[in-house]
Amino acid sequence: MQKYWTRRHVLSSGAKIAAATPLLGLGSNALAQFPPPEPLSDPRVNFVTTTESAAWQQGSLYKPAFRWTLLNLNVDPARSLGTQRIEGFGACFNELGWTSLRALSESDRESVMHELFDPAAGARFTYCRMPIGANDFATEAYSYDETDGDFDLRHFSIEHDRNTLVPFIQAALQHQPKLKVWASPWSPPSWMKRNHFYAEARAYPGMRDNGIRPDQIGHEGEDMFIQEPRYFDAYARYFGKFIDAYREQGIRIGMVMPQNEFNSAQNFPSCTWTPEGLARFLHSLGPEMERRGVEVFFGTMERGNPRLLEAVMDDPEAARFIKGVGMQWAGKNALPTIHREFPSLIVFQSEQECGDGSNTWGYTGYCWQLMKHYFRSGATGYMYWNISTAQGGMSTWGWAQNSLVSVDTGAKKFRFNHDYYLLKHLTHFVDPGARTLETTGTCDDALAFANPEGSVVVLVRNELSHSQLVEADVDGRAAMVELPADSIGTLVLKA
């Protein structure tokens, strides 16, 4: 029987390794020096890599061959991580996203939108988020009805959005007509809140003063929305009018969440709720959305406490409307428990953490870890935050954040940032309906998916300062790839 030597055998054999039994049939000198790997030429196999200095490059593919430092990655298309299938990928339509893109020439703006949304081009976004009224990347604080006591919503209007959010989404639909959109508010109309103000906190150091009074400050764990039936009813109808008004613009909102980050009192539009308060509101919101064929998810949830969802699911009337849950920021820590306790709920990563506006490659490496955690924990939707910002990524309230695209509004130039290419490594190849697959082997820094048509997509990260060979075995088909130093790569094996 031929002997397959291990590193331990070689180290113990000293200078006599040349006389050792041949390794893997490569000959007696194989232990001292391996021959160059043989390139793999197969139209059914593709490999793309990105580093800090070279994005979206055709990677090196080889036929399988033993090397001492070779890592193995095994993928079995029959072994899925859970039963849920991928819903889609995207980002958020924010007002400052459109005002930054509007600074570009029409041809450059169209080039960006084509790259993000065209079904065959770059990121191929299929499922995006939008705010209901103002959020922290709005041009100003506003709602669709600021007339105090207007319970009949006679003054409801989306006129503010006609200059920003409506054309932004319509431009995306021109490239991806099947785009799905979901929405959540950051704040209800201020007259529906106990403090009658859009924000609930003073400005953080270095951020813009919002003029809030001490008696208007809100706190985590309290309901700042007025907990009375007529307010719940009016707010549910406010959601309904929003859905109807956007449908008149050719934009269908297919899902809503009742509140963005309901635990966070912020110096920008925000509203804190208790889980019990949200459950009471869902009694009104659920039927209003059900009449329009709009799904309701719980969220967005930014705390790592699964009890926040459990308390709502303990209310049978509220629970019957909840089809999924949106998790972001520290909410990721509760995701494994929530997915285990409520396996039938769809899980969205509803907002990727946004950084500080510097758009560094190092932060993109952190975002890879986030992506890996969410998909391994059951997420089937993944949403980036800012599609585009002006250079520096500053919000209206003074918080600099990362974005997929940065626009130099003075020079009227743009660039795609590192985070964009990380996301593209996922979204360009993985289709809605795909299954997240289990991976095993010595290469653990990976994600794998099986597309509905049968292709398998493997994302692999190399954090080392030197290149790394990885042999991927997918249901008996093997290919060896060379990941450049500090890189991300995507391997696709077509059926």
C-alpha cells in the first residue's frame, strides 16, 4: 500500500526524506519540492478575487494537488443550514443617497444605478429598504403629517419624497423592475409622541445640536408613542396611506417593520417602544397591512436580548401577523437564539453596521465577519446601509458613515468603496431562492450557497499577509484556488 506522508513524518525523518515512499504519486522528490500547480481550464468553474489595491480580478484556478499548507474546504449541496431560502440582497434608499448621486452627470448616475441594480451587471440588488418619513440620512426632520391632532390624516402627503426617495427608487426600478422594497419609520409624526419632538436625545459630542429640551428626552425601555387606541388606529392608517401613496408612484412596498431600533433614543428621528407597546400597536397595524397584502416583520431589533421578541410573540394577536424579524447592530447577538426558538420566522440582517465614513479596507474585513455570522445564524436577507453619500459620508445630524459609493460633489466624480466589492462577491453570484450550505474542513473562513439552478457559490476569505491555497471539494468536484494576501474570493461551480 502506498504511504501518504504527513508533516509529522517528514519532520521526524530528517535529511533522509528523499528516500521516502512517494507522496500522492508525485515522485521521490515531491517532499523536497512540489512541481508548479497545473492550471484548471473549465468553463463551468469561475474564481474572482478582491484585495485592497485590486478589486474584482480573475483569480488563479488549479487542478487539485497536495501542498503542505493547503487548506481544504468541503461543501455538500445536500447539507443546508436550515430550511429557509435566500430572500434577497440590497441596501437602503436614503435621501442623502439621492442628493449625492444627483450631483453626478446623468450618464455617471445611470452607470452607478446600472451597476447596483441591473440583473446581469454588478451587485444585482433585488430587495431594498426605505424609511417611512425622515431617518438619520434625510435632508431634514419631517413626517407625512405634522398637523397636530389630525387623526383623520386629512393633511397626509408624501410631497417631501417626490424630490428624493421617489425618483431614487424609480431609477432603481428602471434597471430592476422586480425589485422588492420594505419600509420602516424612524419616528412617527411628532404629535403622536409623548415629547412632541422628532428626536429623543441630545447631540453626541461633535454632532449637530437638535434643539431638544431636557423634558423631551426619551429613554430605552419606555413607550414614547402615546399608548391610546385612537393613536394606534391613526398610526396604522398612516402606514396604509404611505403604502397607497407609493403604489400610485409605481412603487410597491411588500413588507414593513413597525419601528427602526425601538430601543434607541437618538438625536435624530427616533422613537423608543417597549415590546408590549409594539405588540399593542401590531393589533392595529397587522389588519391594516393585511388588507393591502403587505407583510409585517418585527423590528428592527438592535439589542442582543431575545426576550424583546419573545415578549411580543407571547401576545397571540400580535404574533399572528409577524412573518419575520429584522436584526442589526447588537441584535446579531440574539440571532442564534431567535432562529432556534422561531425557525419559521424569516430573518433579515436589516442594516449592516455603518463605520465612520473612512471606508477602509480594514473595516470591510470586519463586515465580512458580520456577513458570515448572519448567514451562519439563519439570515436570508442582507441589507447594506448607505447606497451613496457625499465624500466623507456625513449625515444631516453630524455622523459620518460608510457607503457603497462616495461622490465628490464638487468634482462630480464617484468611486465604489471596498464594502461594495465585498457585497458584490455575494450578490453577483447568489440568487434569490438559494440555500445556505454547511461547510467543513480546515478552511473555516467561508460561506457557501446552492443556487436554484444548481450552481454552487463559495465565498472565501484570506486574512493572512501571504497568499493561501485552498482546495474546494463540492460534492466530489474539486478545484484549487489561490487567494492573494488579505483578500476575499468567490468560487462558482456551475452544474
